Amino acid sequence: MSALLEVAGLRKSYPSTGSGRRADRVVLADIDLSIAPHDVVCLIGASGSGKSTLLRCLNLLEPIDDGVITFDGREISDPLVDPRDVRREIGMVFQAYNLFPHLTVLENCLLAPVKVHGMAKAEARDRAEQLLDRFGLGAHASAHPDSLSGGQQQRAALVRALCTRPRLLLLDEITAALDPILVGEVLEIVRAEAAAGMTMILATHEMAFAREVATSVCFLDGGRILEQGPPEQLFTAPREERTREFLARVL
């Protein structure tokens, strides 16, 4: 099966801070990645290993220094590419919910499909209401985000992303800010979308969940994909010592 997303030789660095001549701080180095349709790829690794930066580069929220990102056969890392066109097909959900506080949940969900994608408002409303009902938020459609729990807000952010019918969904530590009791209700949406065939890349600290839903797991260390493989192989028989050390701390 042809890859939906391919990454080759991706490098990203940030300028050094402070006085004096210091080398730039490299946060991603020589990243190679291939994602087929319906893959669920989990990025694991310690904080600061580059997981979030990689997702932001894939969604063109961060410029890259070198390498090529190809989506459905088109090089999207070309500086001439309009990031807005790319984001019509690649959705992203962040650790912070980023819901507009002055809009209701339903209005948050309608904004991108109608204003960005040009979807008819009636069609967008039907889809949003179906998704909100499906994920237990139908009764909160007219509520404002600040009246919802953290888990409900994150579920609403997921529904908002799904309303645009993305072909690839990027999830950046979406349970990290939640109380442990709320984590399960958010992961249930991700589990359902994985079962439905949504192509996803998610940065996560939820190892049991990664083991359950992932088709492939990437361990990032120092801005590199140090090891990649099926979850059973990576979690039970990792090849790299750094992977074994990390898993020993988190499992």
C-alpha cells in the first residue's frame, strides 16, 4: 500500500539563546517516517525528545531546516505550499484544548468546516451534531467551553477536528493535562477512530493505550527515532538500550 505520509531526512533546530557564539539547538535530526493509510503510529519518549515538535512540523506549524515531507504524493514541505491547504486534510489536536471561549461547543465545531472548507452550514451542523451525540456531548452542544470538564473539553476538541473529515489526524499529548479519571473518556474516542480506520500519529505517555491501538510505535530520544516497530516487539523485546531504560521507568 502506498504511503499517505512520508518523511525523509527531516531536521529542525532552534537558535541558541544567551550571549556568545553557540551552535543552534537541534531538536529533530534525520527523521525518516512512512505512514500508510489506516496506520496508527504512537510516538513515545521522554519530555523534550522531539515528539511535539515533529507533529508541529508535519502540520507545517514549524518550518523545517532540511528534509522532505510528502503527503499523498505531494511535497508539502516546499516553501511555496500554502499551509492552509495542507491543514484542510491534516487535522491536529493539542494538549491545550484551544476551544474558542466565546463560542458554544457546536459553534466551535462549525467554524472550520464552514469558514475554511466551504461546507454548507446545514451539512456541517448535521455532521457536528452526529459526532457530538456519538461521543456523549450532544447535551452540551449549546454550552460554552468553560462550563465543561477538562475531559469534555478535550472530547469537544477532538470532535471539532473530526468535523473537517481529515485524512490524517495528529494528536499531541491530548491526555497530559487531564485528571487520570478523565483520561479514559478521551482515549475512547481515539480508540473508536482507530477502529474506524482513521490514520493517526499521536504523541503519548499512555503506554498501555499505545500497545493496544498502535500499528507501529516510534521511540524518540534526543530528537531521533531511535527505534521503531510493532508494539508487541518494541514493548517486550526492544533492541536499543535507551529504549529499555525508558520503558523500565514508565511501565
